[in-house]
Amino acid sequence: MPVPLVLAPMAGVTDLPFRLLARECGADLTITEFTSSAGLSRDQANSWMKLESDPRESPFIPQIFGGDKVEMVTSVEMLQERADIIDLNFGCPAPGITKNCAGAALMGEPDHLIEIVSACIEASSVPITAKLRMGTGYIENNIVKLAPQLEELGVMRLCVHGRTLKQRYTGEADWKTIADVVEAVEIPVIANGDIIDAAAAQACLDETGAAGLMIGRGAIGRPMIFNEIKSQLGWNTKEPPWGEEDDIFESRLWCWNRYVELSQETTGLQHKWLKRHALAFTKGLPGSKAARTEMARNNDAATMAEAIKNWLTQKL
């Protein structure tokens, strides 16, 4: 049975053009890369740039993180006129975040986490959702105990990554624990972790009974994964925008060209973003070393965009 497929918020990856591209490739929901509540509450331009949106991205779901309740509440209040849903991040394992007791580190401070969520919900007229890990991995995992408390506070939906803070992105995702969370609450639970293709998507749904699937690393350089999952599981019969041919260069060329077009329509061509996605879009393809040479050779964003287009075209 079809469930929503969600593009995970990923720092340095899910910029606005990429989120719009993922929507066109079959993602049902997209979420901004996680953004500092400290930066937002201080009205820092670089933080607010991460929350640019477009009418085609509906509902618009910004994700914020922070360990300071006042900063989190202030950010929620500032987002009221822009957001359709606000997602709170308690899942990021990056040391730069967790050292300040934010992200997944708050799984080790459940009372503080609950306090932050409660205050954010009280301050918000739009729904609040949360993304969490199973726990810190240094003490007993607490997500199954924490989830009903979040439901009682009024959290609309939970997303659970089946790893701990300690694991970061190593080892296998624990779908069994996600299944336990699904059983523990009535609100929708989105499963996240190790969903890299249609077979994994179906296996995760079978084991967890989740109300949706979130895809992160599996979509980096492969936004077509959303269409592939839906098509291979029989959830849709629409022809993909890159055509019927099952050609990896054909699909990546279409995605690259469309990413460039969406960038031009929204944020403008950003050299840093283009280089990052060019590396991801060409990774693993035969002859990708030559593509990396083209990236190094071109410091102008428009020239790089054209060079990667030409390289992919020559491979067809």
C-alpha cells in the first residue's frame, strides 16, 4: 500500500532547487536542511537563506535545531507566517551540534527535550513534528518511552532514524525499534535509515508498519530514487520525466539539467551548491574522474553547469 516518501533534511544537500527537483522526481514531502535556532532568533541572513521556499514546495516544512528553549521558541514564532509545518531536529549526530547539547544529544536529556517541545507547541499555531534517533547509545535507548510523551504534548508526526547518536551513520538501522514506536503511539511515524531502493523500502514497511518512509543518503545524487521506488512497488504507473529508458546517464542528465533550471528560477546558480551536487550526480559512474577534472577546471558556476551537462551527454 502506498505511503508518503519524504526527502530527509540534510545539511549541505537539501537546498531549495534540490528539494524542488526531488518533488518532481516523486518525493511527496521535502524538509529544509536543519537550521540553527540561534541564527534564526538573531536574524542572521545565512540562517534565513536556508529557509527560502517556493510555491511549488507545498507544504513548506522548515526544520530547526537548538538546545536553548528561548531560541527555539523565538524561531518558531518567527516562522509562523511562512511555515505550514515546523519540524524539530533531535536527530543530528554531528559533533559540532551535539557538543552544545542540541540535535541527537538531547536524547540524553529527555526532560529538557520535552520542555523544548512543549514550549514550541504552545507558541505555534502551525503543526509541530519531530525527528529523533533511538537514543544516545551511551545509556539505554529511550525513544519508545519518549514517543508517547511527545504524542501527549501534541506533536503531529514523528520521524525515527533507527540509529543512535553514538552510531552516527554506521551499522545497520534498527527497524525493530521503529516498529515498537509505531505500536506505542497513535500519531503517524515515519521510518528513516537504510532505505536505498524499492526492496529496502518494502522490507522496512513490512517490518515497521510505518506511515511513511524518509530517504536521506539514498537520494544524494539520486533524486530519481523516489520515482524508482514508486514504480517498482507498483504505486504509480506514470512515465518518469526522463523517459521510459532505464539508462542511468539519461536519468542523471535530466536531473542535472533540471537542477540547473530550478536554480536559475529560484536561488540563482550557486557555485558551491553546483559543485557539491555535480560530485554526487557523477559519483560511481564510469569515467567520473574526468567529470571531477571538469569541476576543478571551472570556477564559474554557469561554465561548470554546462561542462557537467556535456560530460553526461557524451556518455549517452
